[in-house]
Amino acid sequence: MRIVLKLININKTILDLMNLAKKLFISLGIAASMSVTPTFSEETSKGYYFTGSIGGSVIGDIDIVGTTNKITFDEGLGFDLGLGYDFGKTRIEGTWMRGQSPKGTNSGLVFEDDTRVDSISLSGYYDFRESKKWSPFVGLSIASTKVEISGVDDTGTGYGLALGVSYKSSDKAEIFVKSHALVMPDLDFGNFKVTNGNYGIGTIGVRYRF
């Protein structure tokens, strides 16, 4: 008999990620540089770059359809690594993204199996103030995602949204904080199925042009 699991609250996941990103942003300790700062030309920003970031991850709660029970996951490590190309105000980026949870609860019972979520994503970004030191950015993603829970796994195609703020520390390097959430519409683990599962990471990282 197959058990169907359903998304319980993606908004909570996104809010948790925003809180993680806010804490990371405060930890940068560079607020003083928001005074008068020089601008950069778009030409200095164009080219290939490496990106990497690390922080926390949140896997969204899911409920078991037809019951009042749910599965929750503890926060864990989150990070990503990727390569991209900056066109000036827009960027395209390929990234490996991982979210982890060390334990959780299933119908009120604690389990201590690691849950891992790995995504290979292709994202398009828009930088709102590319010629300034500080620039908010937004991105849309499509991803192939592998989810492993208690020794079983499945892979599905998902989509996502990223929000963040970057700070140009030099012509080649930028520091940023980012929240990146992904939704997986369908995952099948044999004896149970997940619909509209979600996870995301809130990280601090660097982009370096080469």
C-alpha cells in the first residue's frame, strides 16, 4: 500500500531561509562600507566566474495524506559550488547545491538518519544595481534533484527561486548572501510518494571572475 506525502508549508521554508540569510548578512561586519563608495563599470563585471557558498539548509515539513501526522526535518548544513558567466546585469549559472538534515521526526517519533538533497541547477540571475558596490539580485532555476531519505532515494526535476544581496570587494570578487529554494513536484520512493516537496539553503559566499 502506497503512502502519499504532501507539502505542508513552502512559505515557512522560504521564511526560514530568509531568516538564515539575514543572520549571515549581519555576520559580514561590513556595514560601514555602505557610506559613499565608488561605482564600477559593467565592462569590469563581464566574464566567467567561480562561485561557492556555505551556510544552513531547511527541508520543508510534509504531511501524510489522510492522517494528522507529519514528517519534520532539523536544520542542517547547506552549500553550493558552481560556474557562471556574467553579461553585465544578467548572469547564467550552473550549480551543484546540497541540503542536509541530521535527524527529524516521523509521526512524533524521532529518527536519526541523515537526509540529503543534491541538485544540479541551471539558473538565470538579474542584478539590480550592477554598477554599484551593493546589488540586490533575483534568480530563477530549473534543477535535477536527488533526495535520499533513510537509505532510499529518487531523482526528479524541480524549479526554484533565489534572492540575495552582493557586495563588490574588488573588480574580480564579490561577497554575497543568498536564499535559494527549490520545489520538487513528484518523488517516488517505492512504498511512499512525495508531492511538491521543497528545500532550500541560506548561505554566505563569494563569486570570483577569471
